[in-house]
Amino acid sequence: MSVLSTVAALTASRTGRAEPLTTVRHQHLDEKPFILVPLTLAGEACAPLAALAGTDPEHPTLLTVRQPRNRAERFRFAERVAALLLAYIDGCRTETEPYTVGRGKEKEERLRFQRAPQLLVPNGEGIAYVRLLGRLTRLRATEGPYAVDPSVPTLGKWLTWFADLAEFPDSGVMLAMTRLLAANWATGQSSSEDSHLASLLSWIDPPEDNDGARAAREAEDPAVWPPAGPSTDPVFDRTLHELMTRYDEASDDRGREAVGRQIDRELHGQMLSTWRLMWRGVELLRELPEGAHVPGRWVLDRRWFSEYAEYLNADGRPQARRDQAVRAARRLARLEDAVTRYEAQRAYDDPLVMAEYELTGAAFTGRVTARDENRLVPGDRPGSQVWRPTITLRTGTDARVDLAVGTEVKSPARPGQEARILDVRREDDGGHTVVLQLKGGFARKRTPPAPPGTLAEAGEELTYTTLNPTAMPSALPDEENTPWTHGGPPQPYEPTDEDAEETWE
């Protein structure tokens, strides 16, 4: 926990209401997200029990498995999920727009969809559930002794795609509501308690006659606010066990159906409160303005969606059970780049996030006291000179500047302008004087004077940081150029008969 988030949590515990950690929302929220509230049978890794799903806040679709230990019922549940989710995905594949990849002779025109699906689940355990359900369905065979409906492996491939992208912080195609809310508000409870959706929302949006702490304690009563899943409440499990026993022992179809409808009502009651909390969370998040970099990240999500949809149409092979070494390394590099880029973009978009970096010394804020617009320095060629103006900043008395001379920095106010620290002096009052040499960002001009607005004026307050939201990704060789020392080019994954065998236990 950072210094500012600790202070915010302490303030929340004193006031009884969550404190904001951000000034903008750093994730895209679709106009029509697909919300999934899943439940699993107690004691089973991924035995589907029920789900509320859909895009309409007022009319969720109830999916139940009246006997989760029955293999046929599990796959009927998967078919029903597929009918809903695949239809939603197809609805995002209607309109396209052109875009360009590559440069020069390698430039290529492609098409991407103007929408991408967004799957919201209550918590991190919901993401784990989607990943496991995808693994248990994507490799199924549509022919042979364990044949399933063709929609089941297709569902598994898409669920795996969602779960894989959920690991990347800059992707918005699959998000957990508790993580979204906790990233924007600090509560007076622990981070583990923040994983309880009802408790977390009680701090953020408490009733008028209550404070967050008291409302959160009341929200912990499973009889009033059942768990958000996928795990169920142990007391409810006993009731469910009795009903399932009666369902199995029913003497005829009529009696079994009557008990089955009772099971459906009980499961619906367990999930309905979470469904409503999910949509309340969406409403609260939509009240926050969207960060400047969010639309660009969603464009990238739409590209990934378009490319994966095209891949499924052309090839259709499922994701492998395990990544090969080369692909695992490439995925790790992509993930590290995404984390670095996302954190930098958050800081550029949000002064509250940038303040965290100022406390650690990775950023500083100062007021311009002087500038040298006509400064020229020797160029690379003998006798040549290049234009490199400077500005001088004066920080506050309590500011921390730990950056050394020669450090490359940028300002969110002028992200296209590079700067390098020429001098840092600590003043008697505890503040710092920092001299910066500037390069670029002058509307392509290479000689003075600077176009209006491109060079900071005296008195202007600026923040500079080592963070770079446009840092280039790690350079790795193409898969086909993998050297023999690393196993050579990886072979495409081919599902085997063994992969399609019954493993859903």
C-alpha cells in the first residue's frame, strides 16, 4: 500500500466513507457490458451450479444446474452460456473500420471491429472461474464418445481469450468489479475485505442513514447479502444439499420438476443481490470521467478482438494446454511492457496517481523561473550547432528531487517534448532548482523562436517524470526465427484425442 492510499484509508476509517484514489477512470466501460455472476458447487473445482448473465440490468438470464455432478447437465449449462455469450460477441462483429499496420513498404491495411465485447464478473475469483471453465471446454471433441455441442469448444476458446487478456492491466475486455472499485476508492477496511463486493460498495455508497463501517459490517451477513460467488455460503449449501437429494429421490418427473423449480428459486435469490450490486458499481464508475489514454487502449482491445475472431474463422485451433517456452517468453515480455506502459499512462492522466511518483522521487513539480529560448549546442557533425532551449524550474520547499543530472524526463503537459536534466541544486529553504534541456515538440521547427505555447512561459507550473507512456515494447525475434539453441521455431499446437477425454471432475 502506497503512502497516499494509506492516508486515504485512514481518512475513510475516520469519516466512515470511502476516499477517492483517482480523479478519472482508467478503464473503459462499454455501453452494454456482458455481466456474469457465477456459482459453483461446494467442494468442486469448477462444477457449475448457476449463473445470472446478460446485458439488461432489469432482465438477467438465470442458468441453473440442478444436479452439478451429472456430466450431461454440466455441458447443457455450457451450451446455455454459449448461446448467450456467443450471441453477444457476434453482436460486436457488425461494423468495421480500416486501420494501418507497419511502415513504408511493410505498410498494410486491415479492418477492425468498431466494438469489442466486455465481460464483467464480481471479483477475482470470477476471473479464475472463467479461466477454468474455458480450459475444461475448449478442447472438447464434437464427435466420438465424449462429443459435445459445437458451441461448447467455441465458448471455451473465447473464455480462455477473455481470461488471458484479463492478466493485462491495459486491457478492458474482462474486468472484476471489486478490483475496479478498489482501484478508484480507498476504504477503511483491509484489502482482503475489499474483495467482498457488498462490503466494498457499502463504503463507497453507504445508505443515507448509515456510515461505511457499519454498513459494511451489515453487508457481511450472508443471510442478507449472499456471497458474490463463485463460492456459496455454507448455510445455504446445507439447504441446497437437501433439495438436490429430494430432486434425485423424486419418484416421477412431475415431482422432480417441482423440486427443480424450488432449486432455481433458491439459486436466483442467492445471485440477485450481487447482480444488482454489479450494476450499481457500473453506475458509480460511469460517474468518473474517462482518462485521456483509455480510448486508445480500447482501440487496441478492438484490434485484438478483430484478430482473434479472424483467427477462429480461418484456423479455429484452441489454445494449447500450456504455452511453449518461446510463446511463454513472448507473453511475459508483453505483460511486463503492458504494466510499465499502463502505470505511466495512469500517472499522465491523473494528478493523484502522479503524486505517488512525486513522493517516491520519480517525478517532481516546479514553477518555471527562467528560460533560454535561443540556446545552441554543438551538433554531431564538426562545426554544426543544434537548437536546444532550456527552462529552469523551482520546486516547493517540501518537494523531493532524487533524479540525477543526465536523466531523461517528460511532462504530461507536453508529452511529445523530450527533456534532460542539466543541473539540480538544493536551495537553503529545502526546495530545488532544476535546469532542463528540451528537444522536439516545437511543431517541427529546428531554430528559434519557439512557436507559441511550445516552450513553457515563466510562472507556468509543470510536472516532469521518468515515466514514458509511449515506451517501445521489448524487441524479440519472430517465432520463425527462434534459434536452434532455444528449440527452433515452435510447432503449432494440434489437439489430440487425449485432450478431448473426460477430465471435468
